[in-house]
Amino acid sequence: MGIAGKVIAITGASSGIGRSTAKLLAKHGAFVVLGARNEDGLKIAVDEITSSGGKAILKSTDVRRRDDLEELVALAIEVAGRLDVIINCAGIGPISRFDALDVEGWDAMIDVNLRGTLYGIAAALPVFARQGSGHVINVISTAGIKMLPTMGVYAATKNAVRTATEILRQEAGPNLRVTEISPGMTATNFADSITEQTTKKAIGEQLSATAIPPDAIARGILYAIEQPPEVDVGSIVIRPTAQG
């Protein structure tokens, strides 16, 4: 029970929800192993954690590459001797209407949001099986709960992860915990990848008006992890009170 001493791998950890989660878990005594493509952002996150007395290491990680996820998990084992939790947080959202035909954006969301999460699961499961314990946490989105225009492919990738997460939970047995976290409007760099300007402006305005800080999502993740091993928090939805 609790967080102290747990070894936790986090993808998408250079910014936003991933970075806030890493800092919060390290503050509570976890040893965090951080992965993302933005190595400069990872270095800043590790410096922030270690300067406050926490424990963190990093590895440049592109979740589109299965080998990168396997190496991230292997680093945790090499340095800390085990892996207690993997948090699949990496995600992108170059959203647009279907008739914009941003097929490259569709492919990118499938590769990062869906395939990247599956690669994280695949890297961690053998370790958890050997240990007889473990926890998979997948960060999804309320976009897969309330369907909205421009979110078609993004929501589809998130709901694919939602489906995979629930089936993994059912298959997991008594020693593996599985949690899905669905954030609503959160103050991250989500809009940066949007290229269609009308959509980007609209999302930017919504974020400015209603977004909650990424720490709010981090606290939900903390709650799921700190439960006793026989308690599996299956699903958490965290959204701004003002979000429709």
C-alpha cells in the first residue's frame, strides 16, 4: 500500500500530465523512470525531481518504436530491480474534421495513442508476470466518452485503448491491476499539434476558459496507485466542473 519505494515508468513524461504525474509520484517517494521523445524536457523534469530530493532517471523514448518501450522497462529493472507500475501517458491530438483529409494526422494518432499504449503494455506484462504483481495505467480521454466533431480519429484511438484496457483488466487475474484515467480539458500543450487553424483556435479558447491543471489528473493517478494491492481502481474520469 502507498507510493514510497514503488518503481514507476511513465511515457509522455516531458510535459503536461506525464510530467506532473512524475513530479507528484516522486514527491511521495516513488522512483520514476521517465520516457518521452523530448529529451530536453525529460532532463528538466529529472532535475526538478532530484533537486527536491526525489529519485528519477530518463530515457529518450519514442512510443511508436516497440524496442524503445522494452528498453525503458529494461532500464527500470537494471537500475531498480523491478517495475511496479507503467503509466502509458504519451499521446497527441492533431484533430480536424474528416473532410480535411489529414490522413497523416490520423496515422500519427493511431501510432502514438493506440500502438504506443499497446507497446507499453507488451513491454511490461512479462515483467509483471515474473514478479507476480504489477499495475498498468492507461491515460485515455473524455473525448471517447462524449463524441464531438473534429475528434473522430482521436476519440477512436482513445476508445480503442479503453476497450483494450477493459479486456486486459478481465484477463489480468488476481495480481495485476489495470486502470484507465480519462482526463477532460486539461492545461497542456494538446493544441500544439493541431494544424487546422479554425479547430486550433476553438480548442485554444476552450482550454483557456475551462481547463484544469495537469496536477488534477496526477492526483487521480496517485489515488489509483496508492490503494492496497487487492483494490483495483478500474476507471477514473476527471474533468473541469464547467466542461459540458
